[in-house]
Amino acid sequence: MSIQEARIPIIGLYSNLIVPIQGAIADDVMATLQSEVTQRIKDSDVKGLVVDVSGVDTLDSYLTRNLRDLALTARLMGVSAVVSGLRPAVAITLVEMGLEIPGVHTALNLERALELLRAAEDEEARSWGEAETDRA
Amino acid sequence: MPDTTEEVLGALSQYFPAGIARAVLRSALRRGGLDDERIEERDLSELVSALERTLPMYIVDPERRGECIGKVRRLMPGEARAKPPSSPRPRVAVRESPRIPADRASSVDAQLPSNFGARAAGVVRVRSARDVVQACDLARETARKLGFFLLDQTKIATVASELARNILLYVGDGEVRITALEVPRRGIQIMAVDSGAGIPDVGLVMDGGYRSRTGMGMGLRGTKRLMDELDIESRPGAGTTVVARKLLS
């Protein structure tokens, strides 16, 4: 599998950021990604982040940790984050290694991830609405 | 009279770089239950049989392995010495037929998995993130050719990535060797060798008592769970050799 040489694209879709990771990830690309994603979150009105790893065939402990850090950083900044498309073999391998990613939402695929983000947004809107009603 | 330990190391260094020769010797001594500080002449026969069990992990070619063991065997009292111990030790292995008497050779065959066949699939020098990916790809490709299914291919590739990354993160330079095991059972071996600072307490890392910021402890323990065998040889200042194997079921 080819090495992801170029920067990983960060796609803005409505108020979400979508980061599709393809192929093997070199560490420096991962470090750049983290700073670019947080910059985009700060600069624009982002509500959700999806990191899609359906194109990744191997995740070792180091990359898994990077992935988790990316998702948790986004969440700390107030953005819901979802990792989507983990391949079955990769998921089984991570579990066997004891490398689950606690605290990070996951989804079967990109579509489900976006649904999850929308549900989270609706939930937030509703709780705001209720708060407003209570005040009235 | 040169120290026996030095003589054995001298024989081994004709087949390995010095750091690895030491690791091989330590591994054999541990298997043989011998004192690893000082080898006495009387320990040599025990050491030779321990080496016969240990060496298949390091020297794939049976002929070359026989030669290497023959060199150590010749250090035993009563064995004809091929060369006086004071002769300069060649850095490059000298090909010569092992002088093992016929009756000995058969007893060696009985102990040694002499039908143990293997084929080197490749070596990746690990110095950059790109090399980590290369080691990972080579492991996956070798596993696929051997007939491992996708899940095991993924586990094997993950292990190669893990071991290569440990080299990159903690030492900065080393090697990952991928070997296809053929006889007695088909399988794959991933050997990661570096001559870095070593792991002070392998037991602690494997028991989960140690966890680095970058997650190395998790990685090595995880590696063990993904493979059938994992052997780690490490000592402060002397580098680390990790051998991981997975057999086809």
C-alpha cells in the first residue's frame, strides 16, 4: 500500500470537517494533521469532525494513540468527533492488542458518522430549547 | 589464555555484528541455564546444545548454522582446534565445512530441528517513518504469500509496524528482518534488531508495570497477544533483539 506522502485533505461539509485517511500513514503527516485540524476548528464554525479510516489497513499502537488524541483534542475544543470506517481486521487486531479507544465515538461508515453528528447537534439544540423554555 | 566467553563471542561474531553476537550468546546461555557472566570450558558442551536450540532463530540457512555451531564446538577441550585462538578473527564469515564427526552429526540432528527450513523474505533498515511503513508492507506481503488470511495478515503487519516503530522512536536506527518459515511448520518470523540503549526491565514492560508516553509498553504487550511466540533479548547498553513468530494453523 502506498505511503500517504501528501497532506491529508480536510474537507469542510456544512458545519463538519471530514478527514479521509488513505493508505499507510507516516508519522509526520499525522502530526501536521493534528495542527491543521485544530486550526480549522478555531478559524471556522465547525460543529463536528469525522476521521474516516476506511482506507487504512494497519493501525499500530502509535497511530492509534495519535488518532485518539486528534479526536479528544477536537472534543475538548467543543467539537463532536467520530472515527468511522474501521476495517474489521483492524478493529479485531486493536481489541486483541488491548488498544481500544475509550472516549472516542466510532461509526460503521461515513454516512453513519454524519448521522451521529446530526443527532448530537439536534440533541444540543433541544437541550438549549428546553433551557430557553424553562427560563420563559 | 583468552577468556572462554571471548572465544565464543569471537566465533559468533564471524556470523553476526558484535552487538547481535552478544544477544545470541545471552539467549543461548539463558536457555541452557548457564551463568551469563563467565563461561567455563566445562560449560561448553551445555552451551553448544543450547546454541543448537537458539540459532535457528537467527541463522536461517542450515549449512551456515552448522558451521557456526561447529566453530563453537571446536572450542571444547579435546576438540581439534581449527585455528589457534590468537589468529585474527575475520569480520566476514569464512566458508568452511563444519568438522563434526559423523556420529556427532547424527546426534546433533536428533536435537536440532535440522529439517527446520526457512527463507529470508527481506530486511528493512529502519531510520525513518517511511521505513516503518515499508517493514509493515513487507510483512503483510510475505504473510499473504504464505497463505495467511486477511485477519492474520493484518495482525502480522501490525506487529512489524509496532517493532519497527519502537526502533525508530527509541533508537533511531535498526533492522527488521522478515523470514518465511517453512519446515517443520509454515509461518512467519519478524526479527527486530537494534544496538540502542536497551530495555532496562523487559519483565516490567511485559507485565504492564511500565507505560511510556508514546505507548511502547502497550505495543510490546499487544504484539505478544497477536503472535504465537515473542522473545525479547535486551540489556542496558547492549541493544535489543525482538523475535516474533506466527505459525500457519
